[in-house]
Amino acid sequence: ESLTVAELAKKLHREPSELVKKLFMLGTMATVNQELDKDGIELICADYGVEVEEEILIDSTDLETYFDEEQNEADQIERPSVVTIMGHVDHGKTTLLDSIRKTKVTEGEAGGITQHIGAYQVEVNDKKITFLDTPGHAAFTTMRARGAKVTDITILVVAADDGVMPQTVEAINHAKAAEVPIIIAVNKMDKPSANPDRVMQELTEHGLVPEAWGGDTIFVPVSALNGEGIDNLLEMILLVGEVEEYKANPKRRALGTVIEAELDKGRGSVATLLVQDGTLNVGDPIVVGYTFGRVRAMVNDLGRRVKSAGPSTPVEITGLNDVPQAGDRFVVFEDEKTARSIGETRAQQALQAQRGEKTRVSLDNLFEQMKQGEMKDLNVIVKGDVQGSVEAVAASLLKISVEGVNIKIIHTAVGAITESDVTLAAASNAIVIGFNVRPDANAKRAADAEQVDVRLHRIIYKVIEEIESAMEGLLDPEF
Ligand code: GDP
């Protein structure tokens, strides 16, 4: 562990020049960019009367390191696709989720009443599909920001009477950033004012070209309200699933992600888990994020008690010692002793390190990350006051050429910087550039919490200059 003088100054809430002076008094000539080793750091901290605590960086993905048991290819079998529904507000996401559930879940399940556990499964042509029940890209990207990749396929709902709207574009960019295939559900086809051609035309501008026009994006006209086209939509999901060949090994210990969790008065900690690999059994010793326990009871999406759950199955479990968060990963262990000791250590570390803290890309550390070979793409989100300026900034950014790193623009839009932009940036390790716009209050708070680098500018060449300098390691540290 080492820090530069400037970094240490920031942590101590002092001016870097003050530290340089102090070092000089202690007999060392240093610059603000000089690296201090452990001894140097301790020396200064001692002088300020501050105790040095080593920072432990953990994030819940590191749980997976406990999962690297031998894999047998032959045990890999097809698993259901996991689908998230996204789209602009009022375009029919909730209605679509409800209507899929109504038409399919109860088939063959006499009187089966669906229970809201955050996800559900339907059966189509003897195959299952898993739907995440929280529509929208906020939940999707929050999970991704926490290190979980849950969704296999995105259904983008676009109302045929309204066309592509700002949140449609946001959803497209969130899905693209996650590299998840997109199927378009052109909804509200029952309306006389429905104009599917316009939807296709507008989506083409975002790189989603229908097969009929020579592209490879699947468009399905539907009416979430009267059920028309839904069977077709489900078949298309199966088709994409077959092409992508999602697989898992039901014979191994389970691994997956928390979909939602809460504290229930009677039952204690209740968590909906999506099993992503392996099979989860009642009685399994388990570590979930920073909590642990033994699976006491398991309930499926029909409210029935089950003893085991295979890949892509959502189940609600009890038996954890604390409430985990959506997006936390879980892993089953062979014995309870190990699960307990790892769970307890993680809980302690989490307390110390304040959960989720990670190094995000910023223009200040960009060059370092590039040097260490950690960065190949610099992901950028551009927000601006008018379409013309957004396009101009994006175009100029793409012209920057510095060896070793590519600029990748993952989202552009007109308007203030929002919380959704910041979440996308956090999930995609991106920086946000605001051109003649500022972050709103929520975005500001989120950017602080997630340590997302937000840069505000009014002149294009300043944007370019700043990024170029950062890429070349010439940026003066900011204080
Ligand atoms: P969400 O905000 O995307 O979840 O949208 P909702 O599912 O809440 O739907 C918004 C409104 O559009 C509601 O009044 C729905 O009844 C209506 N709606 C949704 N799907 C359809 C459809 O296929 N046809 C018609 N005519 N209305 C729909």
C-alpha cells in the first residue's frame, strides 16, 4: 500500500502543500505527486496524532473465489433465461409483467396463487423463463453496480402510440453497457393510434435494426392489455436463450444473487435469492453478502415450500443472521463452520471498510490505471444542454487518440446529470461529463457516495484538453 502526498493530504483533510512543508521539516524533500511508503505515511500520521488503519477493500463479488471447485463440462446443462423488462414510464412494463404472469404461471397449477417474491417463472413449450419482477433500469443497474450480473435478456417495452422516449434511450444504453441482448416489445398495438413503423424507425437510429430491414434485432408487436402477441414474445425469448446457450451445473453448491431482502416481524431476515449456478437446498450453510446462516425454509414464486432450487430459480429463504442487500452475491459452503467464520470475517470487514467501497475510475487515477494495464476503455457519459452540444462533445471525444486506451461513449442525453446517469457510471466504471449542465441534488449525493467522477465544462476544447491530459498522466491533482 502506498499513497501520494496529495492523496494522503486528502485523507487527512489538509492542504498538500502543508504536508510537503511538514515532510521538509522531517527531513524529506517531496513533491505533491510523490509516493509515500508505509513508513512515510505512518510518520506523517503520527505527527498529526492520527492512527493508521489499513483500508480493506471488499466487494461482494470476491465471494466467488470460494466457488472455484473443479468443473465437469458434462455436468453443464441448459438453464432458463433470466429476463428484465425495461422501458419508458407508462409504456406498459408493469402491465406486461402482470399479463405474462397471469397467462402462464397458473397453467397446470390448480389455484396456484402467485406470491410476490421479486421474480417469477413461467413455462412455455415445456421450458421455463425467469422474469425479474422489478421493471426498469434502476434496479438492473444498481445490481450491476454491486457486481452482480443477473439479467440474460432485456425486453425493451416501447408504446406504439408514443415511440422512443428519453427513458427508452437510457434503457438501451444500460442494456448495451451490460452487453445483454435486447428484444423489443412494441406495446399498445390495440390502440388506434399505434404506429409500429415509427417505433422501428426511431430505434434504428439507436442501432436496433429490425430483421425485416436487414438488422438482427427482434421486434414483437404486443398488447399487454389484451394479451395479443405475448405468446410470440415468450417464444422469441426461448429462441434467444437457445442461441445464447445459457448453461449451469445443477450438481454443484449453489451460487447466485440477492434479488430483494427485508426484515419480517415473524420470520426475521427474508431474502429472495436467484440461484445462478448449482442447486440450493434447505439446510445449506450459506454466506450472503456480509451475512450468513443456514437455509431454514425455502418458498417458491407460487408460495409453495420447496426443498431445493436449481439454476435460474428464484426462491425466498429464511435463516440468515442479518438482512442482505439487493445485488449481494451468495455462496453455499460445505460445512456450517466455514460459512460462519467467513461470514463473520466479512461482516467485520464490511463494518470497517464501509460496504461497497471500490476504486472507481477518475481522471486523477486514470493514468495510473492505464499504466497498470487495468484500463483499456475509458467509459464516458455525456450530458449537455442541447442535442447539438452533446453531439459535438461526443464527436470530439471520439477523435482523441492516446495509445493504450480507447474512449467509449456509453450514454449521451440532453438534460441535467441525474442519479440514473451516476448509477450507470458506477456500474460501468465510467466518468460523467456535463456540458453546460449540472448534477441535480440526488445525482450529487449519489456521485459522492459512489465516488463517481463528474466533470463540468462550458467549453469543448477544455473537455478535450482535460481528458487528453488525464490520459497522458499530465493532469494536476485537483483539490
Ligand atoms: P409502466 O409505467 O411502464 O409500468 O406502465 P404501466 O404498465 O403502468 O402502464 C401504463 C398505462 O398504460 C396503464 O394505464 C395501462 O393500463 C396502459 N397500458 C399498458 N399496456 C397497454 C396496452 O397494451 N394497451 C393499452 N391500450 N394500454 C396499455
